[in-house]
Amino acid sequence: MSIALVPPALAAAADCAPTAPCTHPLPVKVVIVSLFEIGQDEGDVAGEFQLWKARRKLTQRIPFPQGYHDLYYNPDTQVLGMVTGVGTARSTAATMALGLDPRFDLTHAYWLVAGIAGIDPADASIGSAAWARWVVDGDLAHEIDAREIPPDWKFGYFARGTKGPNDHTTPLAKDDGDVFALNPALVGWAFRLTKDTPLPDSPAIRAERMRFAGYPNAQRPPFVLEGEQLSAMTFWHGKRMTEWANDWVKRWTGGKGEFVTSAMEDTGVLQAMTFLDRAGRADKDRVLVLRAGSNYTMPPPGVDAASYLLRENEGYAGLEAAVENLYTVGSKVIDELLGHWEQYGSKTPE
């Protein structure tokens, strides 16, 4: 009778309890950060995690009681997959919990945040995938109901420490979690590596994007681009809110950034990574944020925002394309990192 050998990495994971001291932590080369899964981790409609789990052979389940969802690991490639849960509260907590867990050696790990998003039709189409250069928080603010704002205000939402949305004196040097700049060399490298990646089209997303007359980028087949990510716990929608998002991102990036995608979790991940980097537990300069459009941030011409949002909540038109393209684009980066680890393990690509 043959006895199956337990891989050393598997034995290490089994020997150490969550959060307890561990003398032989698992080596991790890449952390894939998914934010949610629709149902099960496999076998039903795919959310953000399923394709990574199946295709990257993340078969080793590792209990993670201090987080939202158990972790999955491939001991051969040393790729670790996590699901943070929706929102900045859960993404911050899960990322911090992983980074402080003694069972893992994350000192050289790259982190790929890969999730679906709302996408600005002025910049791209559903199914398109955007590498973020900046991640901006959309929750830290003052707000007055739009029905009560002064007549010269475009929005009732404005930055803390200012006298309203027309006051552009907000200092970019503040370290309050309003904005996070990703490593520009790493982001530029990832974009150059993937910018010509062919992304599949489909009749369903083609029909949806053709409704956006007057928005040429919204009508393009899916493509890879660079563009900023705005994280806010509220699922907002509409033309005026999209105008606010563009203004907000420009404000917090000093006019250097372009709002492209909306989601809920990425400032939480970046805040945790900032603290973990200070503690020597992880490298914040090895974080990448890739978001793919599952839906537009505003309705097509002639459709009101409420009707379009409620319809999209029944099922995003670009969900299938978005999760597929996240995997296609993100995997190109992961394959390059793993294939040349003798180079990228010690030196971050530029």
C-alpha cells in the first residue's frame, strides 16, 4: 500500500494554528485578493474568486477564522488566494489579519487586487480592465443633501477641511487615507505587459455598449487601460454622480489621475498594506489593483439613473466578461512573476 507524501508547505500549514507562533511559515510569492464570491467557491455562477481557485489550482484550504473566508494555497506555485468580503471595513480587516498571521511569509509577496467594478463610459466599456495608478477614498468627506446646497455648488459632497466643492485647497500631503499612490514603476510595467492582450467580445455586452451613443470608448470592445479607482461603501450611480467621481479623483490626485472604475474595497486594502509595510510584514510597493467593468457608472442616453441601476442590480451585463478578463489580464502578470522569480523575487519590476 502506497502512502501519499504530504508536501512540506501543507505540513507547515497544518502544524501552525491561526495567529499562533509559527517557526516555519508558508512562503508566498503572490497573493490574489478577491473581494466577494456570489455563491459557492466552485460549480455555480462565478464571482471574483472561482476562476482563480480552479485555474490556479488553489486546492489547499487553510482555516482563516480571523477573516471573512478561508484561504486557499497552491504549494507548488506558492500562490495564495483570499476573499476579503465586501466593503472597506472587511477588506481592511482581512488584509491586516493575513499580513500579521505568523503562518505566512509575505515579505517578498506581490499582491494582486482583482475585482469587478462600475466603469465610466467616457473612458472604457464593460469587460475592459483598468490598472489603477491611484486609489481614492470616496467616503471620507462632508455632505449636505443636494436639495439644500448653495446655488453655485455642483454637489453636496465636499472634502474635509474645505469650505465646499468649489474650494480646491485640500493638501495632498495629508496622510488620512484619502488617497493612495501605487508604485508607478510596477503599475507601468504591468500595463505595458498586458496592454495588447486580446479580450473576448460577446453579443450580450456588444448590445449593451451600443446603447451608449456619443461615448466612443464605451462602445469599444473590451480593452486594457490605465485609470484610477474610487472606493466608496455606497453603491452610487448616475451621470451626476459620475461627474462627482471625476472631480473627486482629480482633486485628490492633484489633477494627475483619471477616474475610471468604482468599487468598495481598495482603499481598505491599501490602508492595511501601508501599516503592514511599516511593520515589515509586507511590501506596499508590490501591490497592483486591477478592476474590470461589470456595469457602467451611469445609464445610457435617454434612460433615467434609477431605472438603469435597478435593472443592473438584477444581473450586471458585463459580469461574465469582467471576471474572465480579470483572470486573463491578471494571469499574464502572475505568469511573468512566477516564471522569472529569480529576478522578481529580489527586485520589483520596473
